[in-house]
Amino acid sequence: MSTQRFPRRQSTPRAPTALGALAAGVLLGAVAVQTASAAPAAPGPRAQTTAEVLSASSPSDWRPLNPQETLYLELPVGRVIIEMAGVFAPNHVANVTALAREGYFDGLAFMRSQDNYVVQWGDAQGKKPLHKAVRTLPAEFERSLRGLAIARISDPDSYAPMVGFLDGFPVAADPQLGRAWLVHCYGMVGAGRDNDVDSGGGTELYAVIGQAPRHLDRNVTLLGRVVRGMELLSALPRGHGALGFYEPSESGMPIRSLRLAADLPEGERTPLEELRTDTPTFAAYVEARRNRHEEWFKVPAGRIDVCNIPVPVREANARSH
């Protein structure tokens, strides 16, 4: 069996404006789309900063992470927390869950760290035994747009007709085709594969540590995002082999374990909650990032990229940001 790669080793090598409001759902076929759009400049209250928007948020603007879809990647340097996206990649999420419960990743290591691109971990030889999990699955690059209530960002996107957020994840869509997909923003996690689109399954995972490689959208199965601990991944020593793979003389960071949060006792979990992306508060947050009003900023950008909107995550029951 060929070793999965991402890609294969053999490959060559926001003027100030009033706060945006969460618009009413717009019906596209059978798809409800909420719009967080830039409002025209008009007299009104002083525009808020991102910190002020978050400080004024209410508990209902936040939601706890689902322990059934949260992974703890334990490294010698700390814990990396990954939220999985079962709505977009249900089969891969189920398989990674099975891999975690089997202890598949325990004792393995990072095999790749490519500057301004990705880090990758798993079994480089593809020989570690599996039990209930499988090694390969049909690709889950995209899904039907039908029924997805996407909080749309009105700004133009270079890669898709429409972008926005769903349950905290950055999403792109094509209403004419009726398809939606996750996008490769910083911190997104995917399943490495070989040239065959169905040659991945989650036994090799990668995380984006550089500028959003959007050209990978709909070419690799994205299944989650890092919500805490990115600094542990982005600081890994770079590999000196082709595509950032570690040479035989280089050692990748070892993995102590990968576990599902739901499988750990309550006292061993990290209680996190993230800002909901389907509320007026999130729309205001997007506008505050589109047109920055902090004193340091002198020229607001007037627009925003979907990958330049990090969804806030905090300790559960936190009162400040």
C-alpha cells in the first residue's frame, strides 16, 4: 500500500462605517443564507472595536464545544484542541474518532513541517495495524448546499461565489451548483491523501500553518480546525526534505496521544466555548474586523477575507476577552 501524502512526496516539489447587521435569511433555492454585510456610512453611534463587540456579548452568543467532536492532540509541549466538522465530512470524522479510540496516533510523530504551508502527522509507513477504523474512504470534498444556514460574508471572494461561516467553520459555496465546502484557512485540519482522491481516510492528518492555501479547496477532505494550540504546531522545526518532510536524520515531534474529549473524565477536559456565527453579535464582530476602529489603525480596509475572520474561542464562563 502506498503511503498517503499531502501532497504526495513524489509530487514536484476593514473609511469607518456603521456596524453591519445580520440580515434576514435570503432564500437561495431551499438554502437559508444569513448575510453579515458592510453597511453604508451614516451618522450614528461610534463604531465599536472587536474587543468592545466581544465585551458586550451575552452568554447566548457563545456555545460550548461538542465533546463528541473535539479532539485533544497531546504533545510533549502541550495540548492542541481540534474541533471536527461532522456536517461536512461525517465519514472522515467517524473514522478519526475510531482511530482516536484505538490509540492509533499514540507514539507516532509529525512527519512534515513545511514553512508557510502545513504540518502533517501520522504513520509515515502506513503499516500500523487498524482495528475498527479503516485506512481509506471516499473523498468528502464538498456537500449539498441544501439546508445549510450559512452566515454569509458579503465581501467578494477570489475563489468562490459565496463565503461565510457555519457553526464556526469557514465555508464557501456555489448557489448555482448547490454545493458547499470548507475552505483552507489558517488552522484548518484535513486528511492527507495520495493522488487517488479516495486514498485518504484520516490516518494521516495535516493542519494549515501558513497563508490560506485556497487552491487546495475541494481537492482534499477538510474535517476540522484547531481552536487552541496553533502556536505549538506553527513553531515546529521545519523539515529539510522535499515539501518539508523530515529527512531520516531529523526527528519529528512525537505524539503522546490523540483522544476524543468525550472519552476523558470531566476534570481532564479543557472547557472551551466559541462565538456563535449565526448571531447579530458575530455580524458586528465581522464589521469591526472589516473596518478596524482601534486607535492604531489609520486607514480602515473596508473589506474582509473569510480567512481573516478568526472565530473567537474562550474558556467557558469567561467574563472578559
